Amino acid sequence: MASEAGPERRSGSGRTRSGSGRSRSGSGKGTAAGAMRSAAVQLQELLGRPPESVSALRPTDDGWEAYVEVLELERIPETTSVMGSYRVTLDTDGDLVSYERTRRYTRGQIDRRD
């Protein structure tokens, strides 16, 4: 077992906690890239559909919030396929706390700015 020294402590799960309160592990969950991967993988496990992309990510006081785009209904032509945008909340360890679908749209649809 690793010895405890300084502000960094290693838990039995292999995660390392720094003095900042953000956890880090070999998967990089304490980083933006790690949070993006974690949100996509865990949402796929729950929905049974692979995510297309992570369209937004922001740190919060309690972890991370991500918006993940998922193909919900594949159609031909591809531009008529139905997509879902999901808000995913992760804790500081990168574990999914909640998710909700916030929008459904066709793949060919673009956002209009007024």
C-alpha cells in the first residue's frame, strides 16, 4: 500500500485525492478530458446507445456537468435521424449522479440564433 505523504492520498480504489478536493485517477476523471469520457461511457451503459459527441462540459462545485448527444433513431437519409441531447451530472470522482434528456432534434437541424 502506498504511504500517505503531503496533500495527496491514495484510496483503495486507486484514485488519488489532491488538496484541491478534485480526485484524479489513471483515467484522468479529475480532468476535463476524463470527465468527458466518463460521462459518455456511463450514459451509454444506461441508455444502451453509443454517444455521438459531448457538446458541452463545465466544472461545478460538486464535480462536472456535460451535455452528451446520442443517436436515438437512425433514419435514411442520415439528416433525418433523431438525436437526443442529455445533461449528465458527475460527482468529483467522475461517477454519474444524474442525467436527463433536455432536447430531441433531427440530425440535420441547426440552431437558429436571433
